[in-house]
Amino acid sequence: MALLYRLSFSSSSSPLSSACNSIKQFNPINPKSFICSLHFNDTSSSSSSSSSPFTEKHSFERYQRDQWVYSSLHHNRPEPTSPSVSLDADSTRRNDIALQLPELKKLLQVLREKREEDRVGAEKCGPGNVYLVGTGPGDPDLLTLKAMKVIQKADLLLYDRLVSNDVLDLVAPNARLLYVGKTAGYHSRTQEEIHELLLSFAEVGATVVRLKGGDPLVFGRGGEEMDFLQQKGIQVKVIPGITAASGIAAELGIPLTHRGVANSVRFLTGHSRKGGTDPLFVAENAADPDSTLVVYMGLSTLPSLALKLMHHGLPPHTPAAAIERGTTPQQRIVFSELKDLADKIGVEELVSPTLIIIGKVVSLSPFWPISSKEAPCLAEAK
């Protein structure tokens, strides 16, 4: 229970900033156009925070969902203020944690007392279980039955930014939700703090569910959480989810492998650990024209990644797609040749999360706007 009793932040509150990035409207597919943005429903000109299918860092939906943890405050939850208010990200994070501490301690005490009552006259109770649950790329219909069962019996659910709002609506009404999401420049909790939260509640016998977008063991840091908890004697069960590569490719009709076109698929992280514009590592053999590349978290590093792939021999005219908020009603797609993809994404102003698929199989999508006559490299893919 180190986290809850070691932190000693000030309980004084400060205003929180809100994100108000507007979403633009784009035209549907034009078969003669090299770039297209698909809308599966109409969106209004509201802020990206309110129109996002996911939990944005200071959104109203987040504080409404987590209001129990702010109930010690007079107004139940902190109110986001004008976007013009600029605060240091770490100060905002630490202040938010300080506001949550009283209710987190109360919940720990309630669960501890319940555990004591349950074991009266019985053998000593062991620690609770922690479930690492993958929720898929966003569409709640892609949630597994096993995940649904676990979600509905949880005492506490720690959820990431990319767990969709529709999935969170399936949580049992008596369960407690706590946002621990991360975005570029703002981590509501550090990874170490997430570890300590999971441990603290498992130690008092709670059923704790760690909700992650996609699959928890594919670029989800689930392995780190599992390793930490197992070293502390906590049983961890992993419930796989449909990773974004599989779910989004299926949505677009893109086979990640296809006989005679792509004999392998490779998942890459476009994330730069130091926040720069270069991806962490691109091996020379990643530039294989007979393989499909799927890049997670690659928006900022795509220009560098594309240049490296082409430098190592991947043809510049290789078909590629970038998919923003895949499988959700807010999904948008850009199709392009690899050499033009970064520029096309910039024109369309795609935002995170955006998945990038590179390879000849992209041309097999029924939405691919280039005919085989216009793109010779696609002939063998047909």
C-alpha cells in the first residue's frame, strides 16, 4: 500500500485546463482520388474532447465517470476551465492525485473491513486477483465474452485512455472506475504509480481489473505490470483483446497476410522514448516488400520511419493507410503511397490514436482508391 501512504501532496486545488481541438469535416471516398477520409457517421463541429470515442485527459466524461474519487470535494469533481489557462503538466497531475487520495484511502479501508468480515470463522484469506483485460480497438462488439464477465464483477477498474467510452458503459454500476491514462506530455499516473495502485488494492482482497485498449500484451506494458505483481505474490490473469492491427485491418478488408502478396506481418512501435521525431529502431529487414508492417503510435515519427524504410529498399509507391480512431464511429482513413503518406496525414490533420498499415495488402481493401492500371505494384496483389 506504499503509494497511498507515501505520497504527501498538498490538498489545495488548482484549475485544470481542457482540450478544445476542433474536428474538421472531410469528403467521403472519391474513387479517382489518391486520398480519402471515411466517416461512418456524421460528426458535429464540437471539440475533439467531447467528440472523441475515448477518454481525453481533462474531459467532462472522465470526471463524471470518476466522480466518486473526488466526492470529498464540495462540488464532487474538479471543473475544467478555459483552454487559455496553462498549467505545468506535472503540477496538474500531482494535484489531481492529491485530490483523489482521501477517497482512495476510504475505499481501501472499506475493502479491508469487508475482507475481515468474510474471513471470520474461516481460513485466512489471500490477496485478491488482478486481471489485465484487453478491450479491443474501440468497438464494444469486439469485446470478448470472458472480458465482459470479468469487467462486470470487478471492485475497481483502472482504465487507460484508449478504452472506449462504449466499453466503459458496460461496467457494473457498483464498481469503481479510476482513470490512469497517458497522452503525449501528460501522464495521469506514472507506470510505477499504476503498479502500486494495483498492488495496494489486490493486497486487501479486491478484484482489480486493469483495462487496456487493444491487447494488454501488445505495446500495452501489460508484461511490466504482470512481472511486478507476480514478484509481490499477486496472481495475475491476462484476458487477451483484439489488437488494433487485427481489428482495424478487418474493418477495412485488409488481410494482414495473403498468399503470394505478404507472407508475414510485423508490428512496430513508432514511439520515441525521448519524445523525438525518430522511431526507436527500424531494422533493415523491416523494409521487406513481401511483408506487412503495422505501426502503432507512429504519427510523430512517420516522416523519419518512411524515409528509413525507403532507404532500406521498400518501394516508395508501396500502398499504405493511416486509420484514426479505428472501428469507432469517428473513424477516418487516409490512403496513400508510402512516399506521400506523411504529407497526406498532415493535410487531413489526423490525431492520436492513428494506426499505420504499410504493404501491398493495403491495395486489397475495397476502399483502396487506386486502380491496378494506375498502380503497377498492385497487379500481383490482385
